Amino acid sequence: MTDLSYDRRGSGPPLLLIHGLGSHRQVWTPILDEVARHRDVIALDLPGFGESPLWSPAGDGGSVAHLAGVVESFLDRLGVERPEVAGSSLGGGIALELGRRGHARTVTAFAPIGFWNGAGRRWSQASVTTARAAARRLGPRLPRIMANSAGRAALCGLFYARPGRLDPADCVAAARALAAAPGFDAARDAFSALRPWASADTSPLTRIPVTIAWGTRDAVLPFPQSRRARAVLPSARHVTLAGCGHLPFADDPAACVTALLSPPAR
């Protein structure tokens, strides 16, 4: 098994950060400095994303269950036991699964997958696939497009509510990571077999602090999905990120830091 690429910095209780489909660990950059003042932060690239190589495991290599197992093995190699875990989108689903398995001290999930209906799941798959195709097609022109606010709005507006505020170089890096990710297809396709979360599946999560945070302007996993999360996980703290998109970390860094660093008591 190949090791995952990761960054680690800060001090305090360990906090693992898991990105979403087609993303990379740098998605957490807008909040990393502040969070690292309070936590020993470990931000990883899932296999086949960012700088982590794609493995070829037997079976459902892109599923939440498989990826949660990969992360468990990664933590074992680091000697980190039951960290705080936060995830975004696909990473939020993995974070919840780690909590369900008893491998997380707390869970914070930003717009996690699995609280959709069939149409919502298909939309998320199609929208991110379209964004990937655009990033691939525009490859050499990405720096010029991202250099102006209109270009960032056109290419990043699916993920961010305020794309004009984004750093152009970060946008180019994110688009290239999405275009190049060899793990994308398997993880996206595994969404189709993911059974939506149900109360019976999440009962172990009632024993740890869980926060579900959702942006009201999320265009990938739209905000109404948070209603199902509230119904399935009524014991969790549900945070509304007003005016934020699917990746809220640049839209409202302060609100995201608060969600991460002040988990509900258990």
C-alpha cells in the first residue's frame, strides 16, 4: 500500500482534514493557518487525488467504505488514534463513516454526501463531471481565464459563492487537480451505490460530537439536503453557513473555523 501525501502542522489535539471529489488538500488553505494555532492539523490527499498516487485495489476502490479504510490505515501508520476528523463533500461522508466506526473523536462534515435523493445524487455527479471536462478542455488557457474575476466566476462559481475573491493561482491549481485526478471516475461512480444515510446507520454518531455545516448557496449538494441531515442526525449540531457555496472555506473562513474548533459537547 502506498502512503498518502499530506501536510502536517500546528500543535494541540490532532485534527484530520479530508477533501472532496476532484479536490486536493489545498482546499483547506483559507482556514489552515488559524486552525493550526489550535490543532495538530493533518491535511491529506485521498488516493488518486492531489499528489497521492492511484492504487488499484480489488473491489469498490472509490467507495466511502473503502476510502474510510484507507484513511484508517494511514492514521495507524502515523500513530494517530481517534483524531478529530473534518471532511468536505465526499470527505464529509468519509468523516461520518470514520465516526460511525469509532475512529473519530469528533466529526465536522461540510455538505457531506449521502443525504440526497436519486435526482440530487445524479446532479452532483453530472455537475462535477462537467466541471472536470471544462478544466481538461481549457488546460493551457486556465491561467489567463482565472486572472480575471469573470473567468473565476464562470469556472469556479459551481463551488464557491464568491469566486471573485479567490486567488487566481489557487484557482488554476484546483482546476488542474480536478482535471488530472486519476481517482475521480471510481469515486464518482461509487456514489451510485452509496446507500443514503439513515438513522439506523448513524446511531454510533450519537455518542460523539458531530457538526454538519451547509452553505445556503451550495450548487453541488444544494442546501435543502441539509433538511434530511437534520432528520437523520437530530443529535448533531447543524450549522447554516449563510451565503456560502459548496466549498465554504474561502467564502467565510471565520464561520468555518468556528464550526471546526467549537464542537458540541457530549
